[in-house]
Amino acid sequence: MRKLFAAVAAVLLAGTATAAAQSPAAQPGPPAAWPTRQVTIVVPFTAGGTTDMFARIFANAMQQKTGTPFVVENRAGAGGNIGSTVVARAPKDGYTLLVGTVSTHAINAFVYKSMPHDVEKDFQPVSLFARLPNLLVVNPKLPVKTVAELTDYLKKNPDKLVFGSSGVGASNHLAGELFKIRTGTTMTHVPYRSSNEIMNNLIGGHIDLAFDNMTLAWPQAKSGTVRAIAVTSLERSPVAPDVPTIAETLPGFDATSWHGLFVPAGTPRPVVDRLAAETKAIFSTPEVQKMLADVGAVAAPNTPEAFATFLAAERKKWQEVVKAAGVQQP
């Protein structure tokens, strides 16, 4: 995966920057002086993951466009809270940015008993980067091939199946909890440290199913080591158009991962607007959209206002799921 992410960034260096420079949307008004020095983009997770990939696509394009260094800094820990807090407490001048996710800005506030920052008051949303559905996959030995068959099996075998996630409160954990709530079924949750561990344990038969990252799960499904049942987004994935959505069986089911750009609250509005325009220009190019599609993601740039509305809906949904599932971290 790291090689893939590196390749994505390398291919985009020339084409993305040129397209962004030519786009009228990438030519907002003042402040013309921004940026005049290095801009740091904080990724609250380890290098080599999907969040890191999106950050580096944006950083490379912005550096090419402005001639100013845009440096990605990985500050992982506490489900993304450590890196997010760094940005929440940073100067409000547009020189420290954050790539946030559904976990950092729609889930953690309800999972953790104590938060080092306020996800609503301490950040200004800028724009979504992309949305990425999870893929419901099962061990091939499990005698189910559809959501309906899985639901029926779970009802006949309560608490017999085990699903894995990348941590308590992670988006792929709560996708499983949402599935349990919507189907009225029960199963056991086992947290791991990464998606790689989830796939290894699913292939090895140590767990029965997972709602995991499309980027890692789909290649395994294509190879036959796991069986793809459905995607967790409302629409089918262009990467796997023959795989149905869970929503086709459970109307309205949506447990999509997403990644977007944030700055500290109070950052000058002209800087916010400039960043939003640049994000739209970068993530609207055919080159970027194709690269994202290759890893199962869909580019989704929007305005700061639209992003804020989206965030409010996401928080409401996941707050209800966390409460119903009784999920909590110290």
C-alpha cells in the first residue's frame, strides 16, 4: 500500500498542479500574501495510510502551485486526538492544517470520556477531500453470500460470529455496531491495531467478518481469500460495481469513511476560502479522481458551509450509534 500511495503522489506532481493553476476556482481573492512560508499539514494517523495519502496529494499539488513548502507531519495516537489537538491549539494563521476523518470529527467526541479539544468549536471545516466506503467481507467458509443470508445466520446463531475492526470506536467498528442495531442481531467485536491485522485474521479464520477499508479489503476479495458481501455506502462503488450496497437490503444504511481539510477556528476567512477553492481544483482533476477511484475512493470537494452541514449530520448519526452500542474509551 505504501508503494501505491507513493505512486499516486508522484504521478500527480505535474498534472495536478498544472490543472489547478489553470482553474478559475483556484484563483480566489486576498490575502495574496498567503502563503509566504512553510505550511504544515498534520495527519493524526501513521504514515502510509489512506489519510496520509490524501494529505500528500494535497500537499504536493499546493507546493507545486505556490512554490511554498507544504509539509505533511504525522502525529498519531488516541484515535487521532493527539494530532487533532495540535492543530486545535495552533496559531490561527493558515499555516497549520489538519486532515480530519469521520473518527476524529464525528465519532471520537462521543466515544472518549474526556476530549482534549472541542471538535465543533476549535475547528473551521474547509472542504471534504474524498469519501471511502467500507466493504463487508466474510471468511469464505461462512455459508453466506448476501446481507439477507448473513442477517438470517446471525439471528440463528446469536453471539457466535466475531467481527474485527481497527480499534474500539473506529469507523469500521461502528459500522458493525450500526449493522447489529439495524438487523437486531448480536456478534462479538475484536479490535486490532490495523486493517492489515484484520485481513490476516479474517483470512486465517480467527474472525468471521469485517467492515473494512475498501482499499485493502477489495484486493483480497478479488483474489478469493475473503468473500465480498456488500459496500457500506449508499451508492455502489465504481471499483466494484457488481457488489451491492447494504442499503439495498437495509434502506438508508450508510457507514462511509471520509477525509477532509480543517484549520483552527478563527483562521481568516480569505485563507479558508482560498484553501477550499484550491481543494476543489485539485480534487476535481481527472488525474486525481482516477487515482482515488483506483483505491476505492470518490473525490468529494465542497464548500466550508456544505462541509459544516455534512459534519452536523454525521455527528448526529454516530452519536446515536455510540450511545445505543454503549461504546466508550477512557
